[in-house]
Amino acid sequence: MSHPPVVLGLRALNLGDFCTALPAWKALRRAFPDHRTVLAAPGWQRPLVALCPAIDELVPTDALAPVSRPVHRAAVTVNLHGRGPESSRLLAASDPGRLVAFFHDDVVATIDGPRWDDDEHEVTRWCRLVTTVGAGADPTDLALERPTVAAPRVGATVLHAGASAPARRWPVERWARLARALRRRGHDVVLTGTAAELPRSRRISALADLEPTSDLTGRTGLAELAALVAHARLVVSGDTGTAHLASAYGTPSVILFGPTPPTTWGPPAAGPHRVLWAGGRGDPHGDAVDPGLLALSVDAVLAAVDDLTAADDRAPGPRRRSAKGTVTPSIPGAPELLPVVQPARRAVDDPVGSTPP
């Protein structure tokens, strides 16, 4: 019995990285309808793959570990992980029929690839890459299917106070003040985060005098977190994966940016989102809170929440829960709604960046 040819994509990264590559995956599915699409990524992402029909299978891999034999010699292998050289070398070694990757001086197999642009929005970047194999991508098509599991809470205002690096963590005291103020406005506030973030959430919960049942930190799997966000009234988050889930479900969100600008990682401006950014740039992996993030006050966040909820209240009919076609207008200072990217006849000639793989 013959097996269908495989399109393999490597993106062994985090939750937000998975979400920002969704339009590229959907484009690959349309371009190769008779192929089996396979994502090489950490195994914990399996619940997300189940919510994206454009991906048929997940092959577990960690960071830049060798890709397993079931996808050796894939018909098309796409480097959705970075610009290389390590990731591109790894994929070239799997002997694909065709390697699709950004150009890198040190990897001969990428000589025909498009050039990397450090300032490009993360969603647009991967859409542009897949156009080189004729996959026309829509950068606004960020939607995920809703999980079949029950949401831990429906209609809640989700505060996600954590981030992978201290540079992107707004102070605990400000999250607590925000939680108190939102409760006074009638919001059902819940906290989310990983088990490692429990001490931080417990401090916020204590300062804000939240009920123990309002702290869901470490108590939700990935599918439950997705269901919570999909059925939430509002999400307030730093620049992290939960913010991208809000974009995937069209859930209103207020996102605190710093040190990375929203022009590279922000939500679609046509969606029900508000972006706060002081304008500075810094190291997103830094060991201290970024000064730009510290410049964002609790009052500024509350004003964005009030503006967003007022806009939602004025919207005609029920609010749509999708990443496209939302009813709220573009937001000044946020990335503009990205146009459809059509296949190009030749590679885009942008300056080569220095982002690690």
C-alpha cells in the first residue's frame, strides 16, 4: 500500500510560535492537498495540532534534535523554525525532495531561499516563505478550532501574568491592582500560568484578595487553556502565548508589549484587541523587567480595557468568535491588518538578519 507524500515543517518552539505559523500551515495544506502534513515540534503541542485541520500529524522533537525516520526524505520540508544555519542543516540532512528555507550563507541548500528580514512581522515572515512553493497565504487567517473539552470558566476575564523571561514580566503589584480594579468593574477575574509560575500567581491572588478558585495557574492543560480563552470575556496578557490564543479565537485582548514591539509580534489590528507599548526596544530574554514595560501604568491598562469593552458593547449583534471579520476598528499604534500574500515569482531580497534558529 502506497503512502501519500509528506510535507514536513519544523517549528520546535513555544505556544505563540505555533499560533503565528498557522496561516503558513493553512497555505501549505491548500498548495499540497494530496500530501500528508507533518509538524516536527515538542510533544506537548499535540492538543493544539488537534485544533488545526491543516496539520495531519505531530512528530515529537525537542529544539534542534534530529527529525525521526517517518519523515526522512519528505517530498517538501519547510524550515518554519528560524533562519538557520543549524535548523536548515538539520533539515537538509533528512534528504528532502525540496527544502524550503530562508537563505543563509553557510547552508548551500538554501541558496535559492528568500532573505530574512529582522523587522518583519512574525506571521508575515512565514507566509512569505511558503509563497516560494506556490502557497498563497492569508496572514489574517489565525483561527483555531474550539476544543471539545469544557472551559474551566465561561465569560471570565483572564489575566496571564507570566512570561518566559523576566524582561517581559509586568510587576506582580500592578497585576494585583489591575485584578482588584477589574473586579470592582464587575469582571470575573481568573489567573492563568504554568506550574512554575505558581509563586507569582499566588502573590497576585493574595494581594488582590482573589478566591482560591480564581487561580487556575498550573491547573489547566493546553486544551483547557484554549477553551478558557475561547470562551473568555477578555484576556489581559504580556507578549506571550496566551495573547496569541486570544487572536486565534477572536477574544478581546489587551496586550502589554515590551521590549519587543507589536509591529513584529502583535495581533491583527482589525481584531478586538488593544496594544500597549511605550515605544522602546530591548532584550526579550533579559533578566530584569524592561523599562518600556515598566512605563505602562495600571491606569493605562484599565483605560484600554474600558475602551475595548465599550467598543464591544456598541458592536451590532453578537460578537463573532473568529480571528477574521471582527467588528472593531483598527487600533492606532498596532500593526495594520496584513494583506493577503500571493506567491512570488522570485525570492524577496531583504537584508539578512541575525536571529538565532
